[in-house]
Amino acid sequence: MGLTGTVIGLDLNPAMCLRSQANALLSGTQMQCREGRMEEIPLDDSSVDVVISNGVINLSFQKRKVIRELFRVLRPGGRFSFTDIVSAKQLSQSIVNDPKLWAS
Ligand SMILES: C[S@@+](CC[C@H](N)C(=O)[O-])C[C@H]1O[C@@H](n2cnc3c(N)ncnc32)[C@H](O)[C@@H]1O
């Protein structure tokens, strides 16, 4: 983040936004959380240096759209780091057909 950087959070749930801002403050970091969806990130093109995501992308029904949005907001040469749940084998059709089992 450096001395002049800005940390922006994103969550569709306002309660989670408040919680993340409170936790950031505890660690001495100023963070502004935007309420919004990762499928339509409320940020300008090429406006972000680094995207970090933990346990969120797997929740989307529109993962390709999410990845397109990540690249849209990242500046050229920007980086992203994410951790998520990945299935190493093909899920059974009954699981694939039931979003409650693989998305929120
Ligand atoms: C498993 S939690 C992970 C939270 C946080 N990244 C962490 O590591 O503690 C998933 C979070 O993603 C948010 N979320 C789910 N779908 C979303 C979406 N489409 N756009 C933005 N946030 C979303 C939920 O509100 C929730 O706060």
C-alpha cells in the first residue's frame, strides 16, 4: 500500500462492510468499504494496483464476469491474488444442479 495508497473493500452486505472497516482500523489501516457486487465492481477502469480476494469468487454464479471485472479495474501490470475453493474432480449433476450446495 505504501505511504499514500488507499485500501478499498467491496462487499454486497453492508454489515460485512462495517465489520471489515472496524477490523482494518484495529490493525491501523484506513479502509473504505464500498457496498456492491463483484460482478459489477463500482470502480473505474484501470484504477487499482492490486486485487485481493479470499473466499468470495466461488460464491458467484457469474465467475467469468467477475474475472473480466477484475481485469477491467486493474491498471496495466496490476496484480491479483485470490484464494478460493476449487473442485479437483467433476461434481455430480445433482450438486451442479443445486446452487445451494456450491454458491451462496
Ligand atoms: C466467505 S465470506 C469471506 C469474507 C472475507 N473475504 C474473509 O476472508 O473473511 C464471503 C463474503 O463475500 C460476500 N459476497 C458474496 N457474494 C458477493 C458478491 N456477488 N459481490 C460482493 N460480495 C459478495 C459476502 O457478503 C461475504 O461477506
